[in-house]
Amino acid sequence: MNVLILAAGYATRLYPLTLDKAKPLLDVAGKPMMEWVIDNLAPIEGLEKVYVVTNAKFAASFQAWADGYNRTHAKLAFEIINDGSSSDADKLGAIGDINLVITRAGLDASDLIVVAGDNLFNQSLEDFGRFCSEKKQPVLGVYDVGSLEEAKKYGVVAVDGGGLITSFEEKPAEPKSTLIGIALYYYPKETVAMIPTYIAAGNNPDQPGRFVQWLYQRAAVQTWQVPGTWFDAGSKETLEEANQIFAKFR
């Protein structure tokens, strides 16, 4: 099983903080956002390699980060993949980046965990890996944001009694629940092979949840509720809030 970290965005809402530093490399409570992701993924059994897809502007920064991480943490095999973009104007989009890495690294014959590099988790994702290995079906990480107003910013999910997705609405004006899909996905190799098909059909290459929205109408998609605290720091104000929240978990 491989891991793909999405880190090719430009986070323009956080300018000037992200003019010269990629958002996943910004510090939250004393360590880069990426490390909140990687530290909690690392306990998953059977990880082979971690691919980080980024852009031409920040590829060298991510390589330097990966080299430093392996000097001070458990050794993981990293590969930084440059998608060749240099701004929002020529970016490939998150699903476009996933497709690029699958093609370039030949990942269509292996299972894949995909996660955004700016996700903030405070608990291990070891059980996520175990759940995925047991189910062998596509899995979406879900989180209850506890507020219908907050849910409007995300993809809102409904599930049946067995945890399978029955509906997925991207940023609805009137959310039916407070359960949202987050950028944490497991795709068995059969699903990985469907991503080029999705792209070739001219579907939206951005917003990684769009693929799940397309997929659940064609295949059973499981959900796994993220434990503890998950946080999305999308603005300077929420970044400061994240610092305050995650300082308790150091």
C-alpha cells in the first residue's frame, strides 16, 4: 500500500504567508502541517512508499523537508513529484495530480491512500489502515463538524446502516447533516485504475471529493469516522485557531 500526499496547491487565501512557503509546510503548534499528517499515517502497517505531489515552485522545499524528517523520525521512503505547474493558472487540480502520479509512478497495480497535506489530525490513523485492509473497498474519511453552517463549506455525506455512502453533496446551500467527507481516501487498486477513466471523460479535475461523488454512484464506497480532532486551516484566522487547538496535543 502506498500513500499519496496532495501538496500542489498555492493557498492564495493565506497570502502573504504562502507566497514563499507551501501551506503544508507552515507550522502549527511547533511543527509543519505535513508532520501532523505523516506522524499519524506512519503507524499504518504495510506502507511501502509516500509520494508527495507538489508544484515547480515548492518541489525543492518538500525534498528538503522529507530529508530532514527522515533524519529525526521513523524512516519512510519518500518520493517528491513535481507536477510542473507554477501558479493557479496552470495547476492540474487535485484529481489531475493524482492521475499524474498514478501514471508517472506506475501505481495502477497497488492500493493507495490519498490525503491532503494540510489536514490536521491529532490521533493515529492506524485503525484507518486496518479498516481499509479489511474492507478492500474504497473508503472516505468522514468527520462530524457539529454545525450545519460549517458543513456548507464541505462535501456533506449521508450513509446507510452499514456505513456505505448513499449521497454526497459538494458545498450544499442547505446541508442535510453535519457529517462531511474530508481529504482522506483509500482506493484499492481496482479503484485506482478508474481515476484515468474519470479524467478522460472530462470530469472536474480539482477538489478530490469530486471523484468520490462520481464513484459512489458506480461502486460501493465505505466511510470511516476520523477520531479525535480534525481541523481545516484555510485562512489566517483559522490557522491561528489551529495553533491554539493543537498546542494541547504536543
